[in-house]
Amino acid sequence: MTEVAAPVHGLLPLAREIVVRAWIAAGDFQGAAPAGEPDPIARLGSTATSMSEAARAILHARNHAARPAQRPATASPPPSRA
């Protein structure tokens, strides 16, 4: 999961960076979509947001899975071998 969602070198953040750069570069084509089709510039922005949310969720899941399992606290001491 680290390879996918790591904040700096993960696959999703790097792919998101590409989408954001395309979104910025495509600003010159604002309103160029044919009638009836969704605006591709808005779709790029939405895709970048979705990728950020997915990377955050995967990173959270990875961090949660990496935590050591907590053992339930015992109410009484273990029995002695008398």
C-alpha cells in the first residue's frame, strides 16, 4: 500500500500530479467541449480530487494495518501455578 499511496513518491499522488498539471495546462481550452458533453477541464479537476481522496483512504488503511494489535486488558491477574 505504501507504493500506491505514499504522500511523496506513491503511485496515486504522482498520477494525481500529472492530472493536476494537465488540468492547469488545459485551462486555455475552457469551454471547448462539444455541446452536451461534460466539460473535460472540470472532469480533470474532479478526477484529481477523487485521486487525492483515494490516496488518503489507502494511506489511512495502511497506517491502521501497521499498528500493533492491542490486547484486551485483563480484569484479574493470570492464575498462578500453585
